[in-house]
Amino acid sequence: MILTVIVPLVLIIGVGFFIGKIKKIDINPFVDFLLYVTVPALMITSLVENSTKLSNIAVMFTSGIFVMLGLWILVVLFFKLFNCRSDGLKLSMAFGNTGNLGLPVALFAFGSVGLAQALVYDMSTAFLIYTVGIYAVSKKDSLKEVFRMPQIYAIIISVLLVYFAIPIPDFIFTPLDLIGKITIPLALIILGYKLTEVKVTSIKFGLLSSAVRIGGGLLLASIFVFLFNIQGITRSVILMQSAMPSALMSMILAQKYHSDPEKAASAVFISTIISLVTIPILLYFIM
């Protein structure tokens, strides 16, 4: 069962990595296409098709905020205690790759129901990255960036459709569903391609970030599911999403705002490689 989850992930990531090694292309339009088109489409169709309860939506979103905001606060305190300065590294420690990697794992491991819940968790990641994350590296007001996130409008539409039990006509649902299904393979290919752009310059910081991101995220998630007695697939998805490696967006923001991009990139690469071992182990215990 675990092999059926991990092998497809590795193979599709490998395709992206191979493309990146033999030919350099501008991957940014594909990233934008993922963020602004396929993910919102997938979010709407998944939440509606699986009739996701509003309570589950609230739990998933809250769990993501609890884990990553909690991890961010702990990382900031740790850096102050040891008088360290690296906002880019903070991002890689706090925010997980709940999109490019988390969504495929959720689909392969827990099916469409798990994917629907993982999408909401990923929404909390995006919300925090576009607020706390951007402010940390740019020191500018980033609230306006939140309202540019199509996921927000997708989840609002989904909640309204679920709450009022409004069916989506087939001639709308079918193309939305087809567009949404592009998300999983495209996200993994982008991840593989982006890994070819990474130069590992600091193994020490990469390993430290990986331990905090994966181990700290799993610890906080365990506390959350215990406190609120969360069971079943919801519990498994929360634990799995919380233990994802460093987010690609942490590397992108660190590069954009010149905030220790080398350390952030090292953290993303090393934590992603480590996660190919930790994800199967975690799935073994929670599936």
C-alpha cells in the first residue's frame, strides 16, 4: 500500500527533475497556472463532490494555522535566543510543502476525501505565507496579497455550494474537474524541476531546518489532534500535512527579497529528500 503512494510520487518528481537537467525552461507560467487555475478548480470540485462538512473545513483550516503559526513563533523565539538572523531560513522551518507534495500524498494515500481535506489545510499554508511570510522577508504590508489568492474565493464558493446544497451543472463541473485533475502531476513535475535549480550550500542548516519543519510540525499536529480528539482520515491528513518538508514558496520568497536564499534553498532540497523516507514511515503508522 505504501509503495503505491511513494513510487508514483518519486517517478513523477523524477520526470520534472530529468526535464530540468536536460533543458532549462521558464517554469514560472506553469507555477502561476497551478496557483491561479488548477488548484482553485480542484478545490471546488473536491469539496463539493465529497460533500465536505463545514465543520471539517473549519477543523482543517484551524489545524494548519495552529501548526504553522505555532512553529513560526517557536522558530522566532529560538532565533532571538541564539541571536541568529535569517528570515529566509525561518520561512523554510515554519511552512511546509502542503501543495506540491502534500496534495499528491493525500490523494494517493487517502483518496478523494483525503485530498479535499488536504486542500483546505494547504489553504491555511498559503494564507500564512502570503501574510506572515511576506511581511517577515519584505517588512511590507502584505495583507493585499491575501486578496489576490484565488484559493480564498474558491473555498468561499465551495462553502456556499455545500451549505446551500447547490448542485453544479454537469457542463460546468466536467471541465472544472478535468482542469483540477491537472494539479497533481503538474505540482510534482514543478517540484522536481525546481529541485534542479537548488544549490546546496549549507548541509548543517538544511538538516536543522528539516528536523524543525518535519519533526516540529508533526509534534504540534499531534498535540492538536489529541486536544480536540480528532480521529479517522481527518486526523491522518492533519498529521501527514504537518510533517511535509519545507515549502517551495519559502525558497522563492527568500530569493525574491534577498533573504538568505542559499540557506532556504538548501533547506528545501534536503528536507524534500529526507521526506521521501519520513513520509512512508509516517504513513505506515497512520494508515
